Amino acid sequence: MRTRDENKEKAIREKAIEMIVKKGLDGFGVNKLAKAAGVSPATIYIYYKDRDDLIMQLGCSVAHEMMAHSLADFDPEASFAEGLKKQWMNRAHYFIQNPVSVAFIEQIRYSHYYEEIQNSMKVNFGKVMGHFVTNAIQRKELKELPFEIFWAVAYAPLYQLIKFHTQGESYVNQKFAMTDEIMMQTLQLVLKALKP
């Protein structure tokens, strides 16, 4: 049996993510990946059973990395305002610093792989965030809302600002860069909207 080589494994992972971002899942195959990563197809099968296993492992890995970054230094016992601010800061930092990983997850999100990936994330992430939201509702810092409404108000404004930032422009301005000041101004409006 051939041994694992961390450098080759890293090259395979990086090229696979890059290829899926550029060409989508339909344009992605093991032979193309092997050529792009400078390895033989047999080398890829040392690390992954098949194309589906590779995509699932990459999807889970990137999603868990994203969620871990979101929860870094996050305290579910914090006030709602402080906790949501930490979530915004962590998420903005990750999305801006890791645009390829974010684009990869967006590709996966609209595939049959995503449900299983999402289920693997829900266990810890859902538990921590559920506890945070429940605490905030009990302390009367947050309106009790259906999840979809809560998420749309709490996070969609942040993701729209990140999108404008990534594009470098908004619908009316040819140049746009998100600053902490802009993010905090938006967060204050969100917090006001979610107060009971």
C-alpha cells in the first residue's frame, strides 16, 4: 500500500476546491484533478474512495472550518448584542480572508451533497447557537421569531455587505469597501430590529 504524502494531499485538496469553484461540479473529474495537481489518478484514490467521497470530505472539511471560525472566542452566555457582534466579526473575517473556500461552499450548497454536509455541522454549531438564541429570548434581549425570519434579519445584512465588499462595488457606488464602522452601523440597526 502506498503511503500518504501531506504535500500531495494538500495539493489535491487545493486544486479540487479551485476547480470546483471555477468549473462547477459538472466540470470536475478525478482525471482532470490529477493532471491539475500534478499527481496520478491512483494517488487521489489513496486519499478518497471516489469522486463523491472526495467532494463530501472537502465539503465537510471546509464547512467545519468555517463554523469553527464563526465560533472562535464566542460565548453562548454573552448578551445578544455582544454575541451577535462576535458572530458578525468572525464571519466577516472568514468570508473576506477565504473567498475561494466560501465560493466552494456556495457551489456545494446547490448540490445533493449539501444536506449531508449541513447535517454534520448542525450537531455542535446548532447546539451552541441554539443555546445562545434561547438565552437571549429568555433574557428578553431578542424577539422570538421563526428561524427563517430571525436569520434573514440577523445575518442577511452582513452577507450583503460582504458581497458588496467582495465585488468592490454596490448597486449605486462604483467603489465600495466594508469598514468596521459600516459593519457596526448596520449591526446596530439589526439589533434594534430584533429587540422585543
